[in-house]
Amino acid sequence: MTCFYVYGNRGSTHVDSFVQARDVVGKPQICNYQARFHVERNGSTYWSGWSSYHQGCFYSWRATRTLRVERNFINPSKACGSWYQDGSKMGTACLGLRG
């Protein structure tokens, strides 16, 4: 399972940071991972960025990647975060940004 969080000013399109999380059930091991974040409007991506890459394994039921953004986006927009592990996309979650 992958979860997406947006931190910023409530009621605005200002984003301080995006956080993507990956939870696993059973074997608590998450290896070689990073997250990609993008913001789109009307189905077209106009901003994107990658988190740092974690090489090796993290032995826990949850791992996260954070990307500092510190900017305002077009109102309204849709922000999405995708989790990549061992080079494969594991899932994507999205949220609306509205001012």
C-alpha cells in the first residue's frame, strides 16, 4: 500500500513538502526505493520532482520519502505521488490542491 501526504497552508495551493509512504504486511523489508511527485492540471503535468534514493533495505513495516517543495501551484491542481521500488512503480496516490 502507498500513501501520499501534502504539507502546506490549509485552504491554499502552497505546498511545503510532499511525502510518500509505503506500508508492507508480513515481511518487514522495503528495499531500493524512491518517490516521484507530480502536479497536473487538466490532465497535463506541469511540475515534477524525485525524492532521494534509498539504496539497500529498510527493515520496517513503513518507509517514507520526502521532497521539499516550498511553492504555490495553479488553483485548482491535482498532486500525485508514486512509489518506486527496485525500479518498478508500486502505486500512485493523488490529492486535489485548491485555494
